[in-house]
Amino acid sequence: MTSPDVTPPVARESIAGRGRHGRHRRGWHAWRRRAPRWLPGLLLLSPSIVAIGLFVYGLIFWNTRVAVSGKHDMVSPYGFDKGKNFVDLWDVPSWPGAVRHALLFTAVFVVGALVLGFLLAFLMEKGIKAEAGFRAIYLFPMAVSFIASGVVWRWLMNPAPPERAVGLNQLFNKLGLGALGNDWWQNPRLGMAAMALPAIWQMSGYVMALYLAGFRGVPEDLREAARVDGASEWKVYRYVVLPQLRPVTLSALIILGHISLKVFDLIMAIAGKQIITYVPAVATYVEVFDRGDPANGATIATYLLVAVGLLVIPYLVWSVRAERDR
């Protein structure tokens, strides 16, 4: 039989208080022992955490708030329109055309940059003289801003007729290839395809660097094993090297798609706010600053955010799972 507890109530409360105080002191000492390991890193990252929280997620929240409001001018209250702006935007005459232009630009830009970057990396991987110099030349365009390259390419793609031709049209005329001259970005149907040429020129070097790193990351033992088994050089690349480049291709696809969906400065530098080259990013600028409609501008920006998220989020999920499987 267990003997009854004859400890006075006051003594029991004192013992319980000492127990709680002891646990508190042990917790404090454990925290002090662990703090030197994570506290310096937290202090180092805290300005970035605050800046990202305020200027990225805070502004995303504010943009979404404006997008679901009825603030279609600078003086009306915000209110709440139950998402009506996202439906009404498709009734704006210029908006469907802006979406089509963005899709055409994205298709030409992404495919062109991937193909050109892959070919350049393939030539580098096969071994050429002065490889370091060629790598630097191919990567130089990436160091130039879209504004600067847009100013240069506006001159190169000048759509003037042959008697007043400059840029590429003048070069074609002098080479006897006048039939290749065209009106470039002023073409109503293929203007956005021509607009993708400067972007391809600027980003193909970056894609080349990604693919070159992927080529160099394939172990030589795998290639030699395939050759010993009788595989031709084409089959070595087809069945050994290229499957190893799928993560590189996916990464390049995500990066290029993200750039193409929100392209703004390149188009503004070349064509300005013309309807032929109207894209969602330009439409956002026009709605907010030219038409004074913050709600429509924020709605377009939200559509862009969703489109980018549809590209980036699956890639992040795939990256996390691939890292976990390793």
C-alpha cells in the first residue's frame, strides 16, 4: 500500500515552483549553448528576410488587394469586387492580343535560345582552340541590359525600305540578299517573333554555359563503356549524354520562360507602347500610368504572377524531390 503524501501544501507548492524554475534554467542554458551555432547566421540573414518579406511578399499582398478592388481611378475607394476584374479584363480589346503576343514571343525565344545554346555548348564540348575566349564572347551579351541591347537592335531591325535601309536590311542589300529584308518588329503577324531575336542573342550564351556544365558533368567512364559495347558516337550522345542533360534543359526552360513572360524593357526600348508588340507587362504599365486604372494594372500583374508560378512551383517541387531521393 502506498503511504499517503503528508507534505504540507505550502511545501508542495515550493517544490513545484523549484521544479518549474529548474526546467526554465535548464531550457535557458540549452538555448545559450545552441545560440552560437544559429544566432550569427540569423543576424546575418535578418536584413534580407525583412527586405524580402516587405518588398516581395508584402507587395504581392498589396497588388492582390488592389486587383480584387474596384479602384479603377485614383480617387475611388478600394472596396471589393469579388474577382470581377479578372473576368472583365478579357473584354478589353487589347488584352487577348497581348496574351497571344506573349505566347508567340515565349515560344520563339525559349526554343531559339535552347537550340542555339545547345549547339554552342556542343561545339565547345567537342574541343576547340581558344575555348575560354569564345566562352567569354558568347557570355558578353548577358552582361548587357535589355535596355541597351534594345537600343542597338532597334537600329539593326530598322524596317526602312531598301533605298533608305540601315542595319540588317542594309547588310542584306549589300550582300545581294535583299529578299531577306523585311519590316521586322513592325510586321503585324510575326512582329513578336522578330522581337525575340535580341532576347535569343542575349540569353543563348547563358544557356550555353548551363549545357556546357552539363556536358562536362557526364562521367567519361559512361561514354567509354558505351563505346566498348559498340555504340557509335551518335548513340553515345543519344542514349548516354542527352538523358543526363534533362535537368539542365528543365532549368533553362524555367529560367527562359520566366524571363519571357515578364519581358518589358526590351520591348519598350525597341517598339515602345505599340499595339503590334503589346504584351502583358506593357499592358500593366499602360493601365496604371497612362489610363490611371490601378485595379486593371494589378489584375494583369496577378495574371503574370500566376503564370510564373505555374512554371516555377512545379520545378521547385521537382528539385526538392530529386534532392531528397539522393
